[in-house]
Amino acid sequence: MALAPLAHVLFTRTMTYDATAPGWADRDRFILSPGHASILQYAMLHLTGFGLTLDDLRQFRQWQSATPGHPEVGHTAGVEVTTGPLGQGFANGVGMGIAQRHLAARLGRDLVDHTTFVMCSDGDLSEGVSHEAASLAGHLGLGRLVYIYDDNRITIDGRTELSLSDDASKRFDAYGWHVEDIGEPGDDLDTIEAALDRAVAVTDAPSLVIMRTRVGYPSPTYTDDPKAHGLVILDEEVAATKSVLGLPVDQPFHVPDDVAEFYLAAGRRGASARQGWQARLGAYSGDRAELDALWAGGGVSNWATNLPRWTAGEKLATRVAGQACLEATASAIPGLIGGGADITGNTGTKLPADVAFTRADPAGRQLYFGVREHAMGSLLVGMAHHGGVVPFGGTFLVFSDYMRPAVRMAALSGAHAIFWWSHDSIGVGEDGPTHQPVEQIASLRAIPGFRLIRPADANETAQAWRLAVDLDGPTGIVTSRQGVPVLEGTVANPEGVARGGYALNDADGDPDVILVGAGTEVTLCVDAAKALGAEGIAARVVSLPCWDIFEDQDARYRHAVLPPAVPTVSVEAGTTMGWSRYAQDNIGLDRFGASAPGDEVMAQFGFTAAHVADRARALVR
């Protein structure tokens, strides 16, 4: 309730949008980072004509309603990103600011001339991800990015003094932001509007408008009371609050006719701006195929023909193959933008020509995120939901733990973002168990709607990249530090990754045993199968780079690849969790690794072709 004056100014005076065309590309964006205040956003979306009805508001937080407890993009028209976990929306906004600044530099202000507004809270600023995102935003000088800090000084536990004494103004000033503290404007709409206008005018830095509010206002009982943060106010208090406001106390969900007319007109006021933009878009004289690919968030026609192919026997790390894929296809994926979290070269996430996105040159496509994995993941989600770009970001797989909240939100919201993780197993070697991922792959596979691909060799890496670019939603690609040979089976079956799993090698006749693996350990399965074949044991090798895609195939295909009646051994240099659905015996690592050369670590933990063959023989017996 205390933020109603701000919401009113944003939706009726400041923002340029057209409620009849929620997806208009050059609209102003609004992000509610403290998603627990969702009913405020829903009220605005109802009043301005985005399609929410009063019945939708009555069904707030109910089964299959259009008004869930926290805003969800794609579920409710007018919601730009899915928010709720504090700090995520804050960082998503910086991602949107990057996309907006980049596209404006490439296409010009005739086509890209909008502002991103983010409402944030004490909780958002307390979460560490906001520090990382704010630091990068200031460094890059992201103008037309306006944050409004709801400084109500209340948390669920009580007043913020219990745990917070930061000076937000000094903090953001140190980051290089434009900061303005407008005190407690209350219902002074002109003061709020003027501050927002000044912030929008800043083109060389992000802006923070600090606004003191009183939580629960104008409730007679709960103003400035921590209970108002999550309290379900009883009917008598609702009536008392309406009385203060001069509203009829006996009419729930009451919208006066003049209010409805005023807001509906505000929601359609941007139609002329949208129509002007559409005319300019139609008259665009640049490369139309490139422009269409930008808006579609993919590659130009037949872009994948540029993907490199490798011949059997070549040996290279899959991270190196991934780098080759980027270099070969970057020009055919116009919206491709991204990089690494300080380890760009190590992860294979360096675009050709190395044109960096900087304050001075925002048209550059190489992003240097710095040591900011938390923010990097959330920025990718914001960039993806902004549209016009295909964002990717890379770091070591073990540090995906820092990114997990953003990965989860990407999956929940269907963001077309590409997460690129290298150094995928104990094969990392000397860096030891702190840097050797063991449980991360299983953890990421557990996220619903997240497509995790762990390619076996260079050719599978190329196919993983094709899927990541072409398919909707988020994709994680996991690559190796160490070299691995290109397998004959990936040369012979270049579409196998698209089915999630496939028979890489097969013996004559029905198999006696199946060896199934993912990533570089598939090579061990191939070598073990050869040894078994020499003894008369027919072994099929199955590569299973993506469980989610494989599970999407029909049962006939899945059972043809992995017949349930055939003894099966799984091989992966990580925790065995989940592999029991595919195999009766699981070779893995249900403990942390050790510091030694990678080959020795793998051998000491049983990741050798000889050990795989021994386990297969025992299972057959």
C-alpha cells in the first residue's frame, strides 16, 4: 500500500508501454524485485488493461490463478521476469540494462530507446548478488536503468537496525551510480515523477532513487509495524483502512468508474509510440536477416552449417571444441553475447576478434563479468527475457553452485540462456577436491526444465551448441579440461545428441551387456567394449549426454537404446545419484576427489577401461 503512489506515477506518468501489446520490443520494462509485493503489480496490470480481471485479483495465490504468489513471466501478461528470491530481480534488471544498451548501440535509438525500471527493497540490497550486479552496472555505465529503493526499514524479523546499517547512498555512489535520495515523499506525486524523470535522463550511469516509505500505510493499526510485512489483515482492519482513504467500506474490490477510465487510458497511451516504432522498423535499411535473427533470439538461416566437425582419432578437450564452435558460428548468431567470469580463456568462452562490451563501446559482444558468478547467472536470465540477444556465460562447473538460484529461475521462467561450464570432473587434477566437481552434475540434472548436456567428445559438443542456440529455454553445457579422442560413433551419428542418448557402438547381434556413460567417460566405455568383445562378450556402448532430452523420447526409442532386460553398467566421474534408473551397476564417485595429476586421480578412483570391463564381466556373470 505504501508503494501505491510510486506505482501510480510509473504506470500513468513515466513509463512508455502499450497494454494491448505487452510484447512490444521497445517498451519500457518494469521489474518488481521484491516479488512478495506482487499484488501491487497485479493491481496495476488490471487497471491499465493487461487482461487481469477483478476475478483474477480475487483468486490471488489460488490454484491455477493468473495471480500467483510471486510474479511469473509467461504466466501473467505484463510481468517481465519471474521474481521472488530476493536479489534475483535486482540482477535481472542489470541484465536487461546490458541488453538494452548493446542493442541501442548496434541498431540506433530509432529502434531501441527504452528504459528499465526496477523496484527493490532492503532485502534485495542485503543479498550478495545485488552487490555483484550493481558493481558491474556502475563499471559499464548503464544508463536508462532506473532503480527505486523502497526504504521502509522493515524486515520480517523486525526493524532493519537488527542486522543492517549500510548507507545505501554512499554504497551506490561508490559503485559509480547516479544516486538521489528524495526522502519521504508520501503522496507527493510530482516529487516522485520529477526524480524519476531526472534518473531517466542519465545516460552514462545507472540510477538509484531512494524513497522512504512507511510499511502498512495507511492502516491505522499496522503502519510501520513489522507484522504488516506478511500479515493477512482482517476484515475490520481493511474497513478501517478504507475509511482513512475515503473508500466505501462495504464494497470489496471496488474500482470507481472514473479511476477505471483514467487507468485504462494510461495503459493505451503508448499505442502511438508503438505504431511509430513499427513504422521505423518497417523502414529499416540494414541487414534484415540479421535483424530478424536478433528479434527471434537465434541464428540466421542454416547457421549450424558453420559448425566444425572432427574426424575420429583427433584428441582435444571438449572446452576447446566449444571455443571452436563459438568462433565458427558467432557471425551467424547476431545476438550472441557473453563471456566468462574472469576465466574466459580457460572455459572456452572467448568470441572471435575479442570486441569487448565496455562503457565506451557497448556494441561489443564479449562480456567480461569479472569474478561474479552469482550475478553472471542472473544477468543472463535478465538479458534473455529482454530479448534481442542470445546470452551465454562460463565458469568452472564447481562454481555452478554460486549460480544455482539463477539457473533455477531460468528453468522456472523458460529463459533462453546458455550456461557454459568447463572442468567437469575429478579429471581437473592438481587443483584438488575444492575444484573437482562431484555432486554438481546430479544437482543440475535435478532441476525441472533445465537441459543439461555433457558431451562425450568434440562432435557431441558441436551438437550441444546447436541445441542450446535453437531450442527454447535454458541449456547447460558441461565440458572437459582434459583432452579426449573423437569417437567413431559421433562421426557416424551426428544427430545422436538431439535424442538425448543413443547407441554409439554396437556389437553384432543382441548385446550381452550395455556400457552407458556421459562426458569423457564414454571413451572408457568404448575401450572396455573392445576388450570385452575380444573375449566374446557383446557390449553395446550408449552415450547419454542429456537425460532430459532422452526422457522426452517415447518409450519405444528409450527401450531400444537401453533394453531393460540387458545388464547395464553406468560410468561417470561424479556421484552415482540417478544412474540407477538406467543401470544395475554404477561406477562413479560418491566422495570428494583428491589432488594429483588428472590421469592419476581418475585411475586411482577406478575410472579406467580395465575396471569398467571387470565390472561388466561381473555383472554378466
